[in-house]
Amino acid sequence: MTHRSAVREELDEEVRDYFERARADLIREGMTAHEAARVARHTLGDASRAREDLRSYGWENALEATLGDLRLAGRRLRQSPGFASIGILTLALGIGASTAILSAVVPILFAPLPYPHAERVVMLSDHNIDGGRMDVTFGTYEELAARSRSFGALAVADRWRPALGGLGEPERLIGDRVSAGYFRVLGIAPRLGRNFEAADDTYRGPRVAIVSEGLAKRRFGSARAVLDQPIVLDGNEYVVIGIMPAGFENALSPQAEVWTPLQYRAHAPFDSGEWGHHLRMIGRLAPGESVQRAEREILNIAGAPSADFPRPQWALFENGLRVESLQRSVTSAVRPALLAILAAVLLLLAIACANVTNLLLARGVARRSELAVRAALGAGRGRLARQLLTESLLLALLGGVAGLGIAALGIDAIVALAPAGLPRLDAVRLDVPVFLFAVAITASVGLAVGLVPALSGTREDLRLDLQSGTRALGGRHHRLRRLLVVTEVALALVLLTGAGLLLRSMERLLETASGFDATDALTMQIVTTGRRYDSDDAALRYFESVLGAVRNVPGVTDAALTSQLPLSGDFDAYGVVFESAPQTTPDDPSVLRYTVTPGWFRTMQIPLLRGRLLDARDRPGSAESVLISESFAQRWFGEQDPIGQRVRFGPEIGRTGGPWDTIVGVVGDVKQASLALEPPAAFYVAMGQWTWVDVVQSLTVRAHGDPAALVPSIKHAIWSVDPSPPIVRVATMGDLIAASEAQRRFALTVFGVFAVAALVLAALGLYGVIAGSVAERTREIGLRAALGASPLRILALVLRQGMTLTGVGVALGLAGAAVATRGLATLLFGVTAVDPLTYAGVMALLFGVCILACSVPAWRAARVDPTIALRSE
Amino acid sequence: MPEPTTDVIQGTLDMLILKTLSLAPMHGYGIGRRIEQISRGVFKVNPGSLLTALHRLERAGWLDAQWRHTENSRRAKFYSLTRAGRRQLELETESWQRRVTAVTRLLKAEG
């Protein structure tokens, strides 16, 4: 660089020499010294352009000029820290937030699943009576696998939660029991070992398993160490025959680490488990087939029953099956929230763009006189443009770097905050193209517009600017800036309204009755393992001992067990038939089954409405008693007294002889899937009286004081009966309720953060415009003050200007919000998309912040010294 | 009465500089003044163009530049013609003559 600066000094010296000689000559010709200097300097204007031209020779000069520009730009930004920090912050927010959200949402919603020809992988589900999706029965799968021609392969999967025994602490694994073709449908084969074959998937076939690379490494050291070795799952030895590749994504249940063949009976009798709606079916469309053609074919098969494949009443699939891409199917639950968040971040990005544009416009206008001076001194238009571009690019660069930081933090936060059911979370990582896109969009809009004021004028205009200061200019730019501020306010209002509606929904939701008392209730899941509990008697005895041991823990006031826990994500439902009409299954066969110990209702504080609760009489062997929920009673009995009515559920339905179950009582409704959903019909049976004893039970404990403090002693009590069963999902009922609304809470959090950011940006934009306007009108305001306007009136004058902009923005925003919030409908609860209270609150907040933003410049205006009007001309 | 001044004819500034320097080494200001004087004030040299041209010619290797101390202890950059510059001057002069002859002939043509 020393060489470069030496060259520049020489250049300067040459110009100076030229100037001195010219001046001397002029004096010699009779000019006064002063006149001579002026004329010489006039000619020099051209000379300094020569200097610029000379410097732009050659690449080393170009590089030097660029570095010079950068240094100058850095200095300029440092000279106006307010502009720089707001600009960088705005860019960082816009770039960071949109990169984080797009990085998360795009792979989840739009990127194809990581399977060969992923577009052909579909999910097949039965139609629920209310149009929802329902799992299929094994019989339906068997029939379609044999009769359908649309699919290259079909497979079914059932959730499997085996306890891994043997070495170390017992651990409950997440896995699937799958039909032999499962991995062929997905198109991914094990990395090591072999795939499942038809011979593996036979009734009482060999105990074999395929495990994930992650599980192999975590528990056994390496894939090779466990391949062809036996592992102990639920007390039985399984031979590991294959290891899935490390990147394998099991879209159906992302956390699955172990798979075993389903091994169901072919042509099982109707009263067997095979005929329950509990299997998720996937298929790979044959080449050339489409989803529509497959649906039509299935409908045809449904309409033409075959004697080889008899169907029970509840598995007629007379409306065919729903066939949809697996991608869409696994994301359908989170789609509304994610789309809403996507829209929110695009709004925020638009606000950020508007703000940056606004900022650069203001700066461009403010700098016109500076630019005019430099142009008059001979700087070429291209040179000025380059200088401005460098400045804007430096700003964008700094904003981008800060944005990258925000994006990285944001993605971590998203992964941490994400509701447990969020699929494809593994695919979420910082997306570089998305980042570059966000940088480009935010920066380029601002840059392009920021250049306009500097370059729009001709040199003649610039000369005018030089004479007039900044006063006379920029009517057009002012209009544009006002328009931008109005847009920002409007967009911020839309975001705020969305956040407000979600917040109100959450409040409403948490106010709704869950049907039980969650305070001081602790829950944990006990997973019995192994052959020891293969017999129902042994399992029953074990659970009763556990209950006794837990009740003896000091501090525990009550304890009970249940097969499924409300608001925990458990879902276990069965069909029902009534003795009064044994041949007809009701429209919607799903009734939630709770197999409980008699103390359940007391522990959960579920009220008895009619009849009696379950008690010690309801033992294995005695006549089966059931309790039904209030909605069950209303739905099927109406005004009629359900007590004494007789019913059969699920696996009992196919039974021809045998006893019926008697309804002995009605209890209050309990929310199961979500607080937001109407409570579904439910029935309760004593643990010993159901067809089987569930191997996984949820223990619920009520205690004095903080139940969390009792966790170690309760675990100890459970393990004192048998140290082998894993204890999982330890949580208070309050935690579970919160988690059950995680998706809503997630959307609410994101909307809340974005809305606050939008509010701040809009306020900054408004502040900038009003402050700029006050600065430009200083003389006019001074004049008004001199003519007798009181400070209060001037204050009001400025505030009115700000409030007019805000008002227009709010009006537009209201219209926008009324339309946009319709997209939120599925996420709302207990409020409509046009909830007046929310709108009122949001408007009050927005106006309040905007008044605040205007009051600083208004205050400044009110204190303008009247003499300024006289002085500055 | 002095003749009206005009900018140097486009494309001839290089030639005029080379010609001026073929007589004696000179600094930028001197070159400009000399062109104005010899042309009897017809040509007015724009200093920006002049300095730019000087550097361009220096880069092209037609001029040599040397810093010399002047009377009042300032430094001035003196330019002189190189051998290549002399050849270039010949080429440009020749080409100029050709063009002038052609233009003159065209202007004189009648009928």
C-alpha cells in the first residue's frame, strides 16, 4: 500500500503544482491574488476528476479504490451510529428470522423425503366418519396386497416400544413392527446385513430385528459388533440381521431405532387383534400409476368383495381409502401452524425491507448536498454510485453477518421449542441458499432504492441542491417514505393481530376444563418387560404390588394406574356394539378405552355422575362392568338411562357367544387428544377385566406439596418390586397439558417474537420519517413559533402528522388482518378471527407505540427556537 | 482581436502533447500553456484531460517522467519524449497529414 499512497501523493503534488503555476500566471496577467486562486481552482475542478480517472487505471488501482471506498464507507457508518445500528439490526432481524424459519419450514413441508422416487411413496388411510384419517386393519392390507395392481409394494407398520435389556440400565426403545416389504416401499435397504424377507414375517416366525446405525453405535459400540448378534428386547432374544444406514429417515416415526417383522396371522378371525384399526399402511406406486388411479382402483376393490377375503362390518372400507403422498401425510398435522409461521416471517421480511429502504432513502436525501459538493468537485456519477453502493453493501454485509448469527440461534431455538410431533426435524439445518436469498432480497431492495435519490438528479439538479441545502428536495421521496411507513404499520398490525388471536386462544384453551384436576399430580409410565409378565395374572399381580409400594411412599396421598393417560399423546380406541342392536356398528366406532385400577377416578378427581365407580368387585372372572363417559351416554343413550345396558367393545365384538359387559356408571368427560377438541366418547374397564393386561401402564400419583420432589422415592418403590422395567415419561400433569398444546404454543411464540420485532421496526420507520420531516421543517416551525404558535400547538402539529400515517396504516392493516387471520382459523380456539377485543387491544398497542415514536421528534419541534427562522437564511 | 478559443480537436491531444515535448521536456502546466500559445489561443487545454492524457502516454511508454526541483523549492513533474514516443509522433503526424489533405480536398471540390 505504501507504493500506492506514494503514487497518490505524487498525483496530488502534480495537481498542486499545476494549480500554483496557473495562479501565478493569472496574477502576472493582472488578476488579484484572490481572483486568481478562484479561477485556478475552477479549472482544477476538472483536474481532480483527472485524478479520479487516473486512479481508476489498472486493476491495482481498482482494488485500491475499492478498499478506499470500503474504508470511507466504514468511516461514514461509524460517523452515524444511529443509522448504522438501526440498519444493521433491521437487516439482521429480517435476514436472520427468515433464514431460520425458511430453513426449518421448507424441508419439513416442501423438500422431498430422502427416498428414491419419493413422490411415489404414499400413505393409505381409512376414512373416519368425520372425514378424518383412520389407521387400517391387517385384513384390509392383506386384501389390497393381494388384489391391488397400483402398487409396486405395500407395507404396514405398528408402533412398538420394546424395552432393551441385557447390559446396562433398561431402556425403552422406539420402534416399529413392520410387514416384510416395509423398507422396500421406502426404497432404502440396510447398510449391513440383509432386509426382511417374507419368511421372517410369518406367524410365530423367527425373532429378528433391524436396528438403526445410531442405536448400534450408542448401545453396542459399532454396527459390526451387533450384526448377527442377539439382543434382548422385552426379555426375548432377537437376532440383529441388518443395520440401516446412518442417514436413514423413518418418516412414519422419526425416532424409531429398531424394527421387527409384524408376524401377524393370515386370515385371522374377526375377534383377533389383526382386525383392529391400528396399522399405518404405506405403498410405493407402480411406475406410471397415480394417486387418483390408485384411489379409484381401491374403491373398485371395495365394491367387489372377494370370498377369499371376508371383511367384518368395521373394515368394509366402502368409501375406499385415502391415498396421499407420505410427505404430505406426515406433515398434515403441523401444516397449518407452519404455513402460518411462514406467512408471518414473510410479513416480517417485508417490513424489514420497507424499513431498510426507508432508512436508505432518508440517508440518500440527507446526503444529496454532500454528493452535490463532490460532484461539483469533479467526481463522476459512476464514482458516486460506486461509493454509495459500497456503503450499502458494507451495511448489508454487516447485517448479513449479524443475521447469520440470529439465524443460527433461531434454528437452535426452533429445534428446541418445536412440538414433539414435528416431523423431519433431523432435516432442519441452516440452509445456505435460503440465507443468501434473504440477504439478497433485503439488501438489494434497500440498495436499489437507496441509490435512486443520489443518482436521480442531473448534475444541474445537484448544483441546485448545493445552493439550497436539502430543503427544496425530495417531494417524491417523501411520498415514497410515507407510503413505506404506512405499509410497515399495516403489516405490523397484521402480525400483531395474529399474535393477539393466538394468545387469546391459548388463554381460552388453558381455561377450558380438562375434566380432571392436574394440580400436584405426577405421572410416569412403567414398561413391563419379558416373559415374566407374559401371563395376565403375573402382570396383574405385579401392577398391584407396584401400586401398593407407591402408596406407601411418604407424601403420596393417592395412586392409580391407567392404560392410557389423558393429554399425553396416547390414543387407544375401539369400536362398540350394543346388545339392543347387535348387528349394527355405530357410525363412528372409535371409543376411547381406559383400563384402570379402581382408584383412578379419585386420583384424577373425575366426577361420578350416575351409578357407581369401579371397585374391588370388578375382578378377573366376575361379570365385566364398564363405566362410560358423559358424551358416550349422551351420544348413544340420550335421555335413556344407560345403567344396566349391555355392550361389547373392540376385540369382544367378533365374539359369537359369551357374556356382554354391563354399564354400571357414568363419569365426567376427560379431554384426551387436546384441550381444544370436544371430549370423545370413552369407556373404562377394570384392569383385570379387559381381554388383556396392558404391558405399559401410566402411574398417576397425587401428593402433598411438590410432586416432582417425590420422583426418586416413587421410582425406588417401583423398582423395589422388580428392578427391570424402564420408567419413562416422568412428568407432572401440568407439564403434559402444556406439551399437548405445544404446536399452538410454538406458533404463538414465533408470532409473538415476530410481532414485537415488527412493532419495533414500524416504530423506528415512523420515528425516522417524522424526525426527518421535523428536521427539514425546522425553519417553518421556527416561523410558526415566531408568529405565536405555542409549543403545545407545534407538538400537536407533529403528532398529528405521525398519527395520520399511523391511522392510514392501521386502516389498511385492519383490512389485511381480517383477510390474513382467516389462515389462522385452524389454530384458533374460543375466539373468532375477527375477535373485537383482540383488534381493540392490538390497535391500542400500535397507536401507543407510534405516539411514543412520534413524541420524541414532536418534543424536539416544540422546543425549536423562533429565531432560527431568521438566522438560517 | 484574438481568435475564438475552442477545445482541442478530439483525438489530437496526444499528438499535440508529443509534438510539444519533442521540442523540450516540460511539466504539465507548461505543456498546456505551450499548446495554447503556439495555437495562438485557438486551442484551450482542459487540465483534467491533459493530466489524464499525460499519465496515459506515460503508461504507454511514450513519455518519461522525472521529478525536478523548481525555483521555489517545490517539485514539478517533467515529461520528456522516449524513443517510442518519437516514433509514435511520426506515425500520428503522418496520419494527421493524410486526413487533413483528404478533408481539404473534399472541401475544395466543386461541382
